[in-house]
Amino acid sequence: MTFETEDRAALRQSVRDLLAKHSDSAAVRKAIASADGFDPALWGRLVEQIGVAALAIPEEFDGVGASLAETHVVLEELGRTLTPSPMLGSAVLAAQTLLLSGDHDACARLLPGIAAGEVAAVCWASESGWTATGVTASGDSLTGTAHYVLGGDVATTLLVLATDDAGVSLFEVDPAAGGVDRRRVPTMDPTRSLAEVSFTAVAGRRLSSPADLVERLKTVALVALSAEQVGAAQAALDLTVDYTKNRKQFGRVIGSFQALKHRMADMYALVETARSMSYAAALSQDPQDAYAAKIYCSEAFEQVAAEAIQLHGGIAITWEHDAQLYFKRAHGTAQLFGQPRDYLTAIAS
């Protein structure tokens, strides 16, 4: 099955054109330093002009009724420009958490807002990662701290995965409720803001939560993340190729040296293989494909970003140059939702 259909190609071009106008390097740096950690005006344009937040939400909940493959296209383009946005945390993770829960009332109440661009956040991981939740539930009372929450400091709705006697249950929490404390935390990757959200005897609204909710959500998260990684890896490669076409040494552009050609050819092979694995996982939404995409795309992006640093020389690690941002994004995404090695055992078994 071909991933790049005519409709997806048109969607890709629309997102790319909009980002070219409103999310250049200077705009990304401005968004990084903002109070929200992203540009609300740009997010509004993406939502209103293209409908990115509504893509994978069914029409009955005011969505477009497309598939996760369409969100994959958007995430790849956002990754290409390193654009900070609520797309991954809200439009993908939060929306899919609600849909996977099967709770029709919660979907009817919350998904129209997410489709319209409101920010929702999934409180999931413990301090040690995504293998356990950071929050426990006693009845409907929540206590604990969720770590690495995408958009957790600005979300208007919190969806909390909490451990209780039944296993892991899903709760809806108003972030303005008493006992909720939110703070943005320092990150290696400045283009992605993460938060800690703490709960002290907070009353949550219990939602439906199938036994396989966490595993199905993890599959969605890994596949979506691989789209960002592929887009960013391609951009890092493009930056490097352009630089080697212009940088001269010993009277020649350095891109003409055979040794550098070989290194860039290896980078190209890594990017294209990662793209193939990411697209296959996006179409299948199979856990094994998702695990493979997480492993390969993470490692490929890290290698491409490292080569970009080397081939750019000393300028690559300066704040003014984008290469260092791609390097930090590569290492940040490799850790997000679990390290690649965490999934090797799952594939082997």
C-alpha cells in the first residue's frame, strides 16, 4: 500500500507552505522562549486553515474523520521545521486516548474542543519512564506526580492514567482543581516543553478504560513520534548537503570530496530507511511495527544529527545555527516514550 496518496501530498504541501511563512528559524526560537512554549497564533492558523487538530477525530465529534496517516503527514512537516506545537500531545495523544477509551460521553464532551485547537494533556509516565504511571488512585482520588507531560503546563484538560486495584484507569481532571500543581521543567530539547503535574488527593472523573488502553496508546505514540523524527532527520540532511555545496576549502567546495560524499550517502540511506519503517507503522498501527519504528528512527536520527554536527564544523554547535537544535531534538525524541533498547526485548519476545 502506498503511503503518499494524492490527498496526503496536497495536505503535506499545505502544511509546508504555511510553516514556510510562519515558522522559520527565528520564529521557532521566539516560540521556545514564550510563556506557552509554542506560538498560539501559528497553532491557530494550522487548526483553522488546515484543520490539523481535527484530522483523526471522527465527524460525529466535529472532526474531519481522516486517519492517523494524515496526522502522520502533519507531524513529519512539524518535525522538519522543529515547530513547537500541541499537535503530538493534544491532537494525537489526548484525542486518541479518548477514542481508545471507548467512552462516548467523554468523547462527545471533550473531542470537539480538541478538534478546535484546545490543548489537552495526557498525564502518564512516572519519574522512571513510561513503564509505570506516576499517579495512583484510591477510588476517584488521585495522588502522585506525572512526569514528562507534553503540554501539561498549558492544558485546559488533563487525562490522567492512574494505577489502582483494577490495573490502570483513566480519569479526567480539571487543571484548576484544588490539589493540582503544574510546572514546566528544563529539557535537553528546547523545542519541546515538558511538565510535571502533581496531584494531592484530587477528585478525578473516572472514564472508561479498556485493559489494553495503555499498550494501544503507546503504539499510537511511538508511530506518531517516528513521523517527527523522519521529518527532522531529512531537514538535518538537507542542511548538511546545502552547506557542503557552499563551504570551500583548499579552493574546492567540500561537497566535492569523495569522503564527504560517502558520509552524506550513508545519511541519506538512514533517512530513507527510517521513512519506510515509519510509513509502514503508520499504515499498520501494529505494535511490533511501532516498536521497530521507534528503535530504528531514533537511532537513525541520532546518527544523522551527529553527522550533521561533524560536517558543519564548529558553527554547528553555536546557538545561532539550527544544527544543534536538530541534535538536541534527536536525543530528546530517542528518550521520549521509552528508550529504543526498552523495545528490543518486546520485539524479541
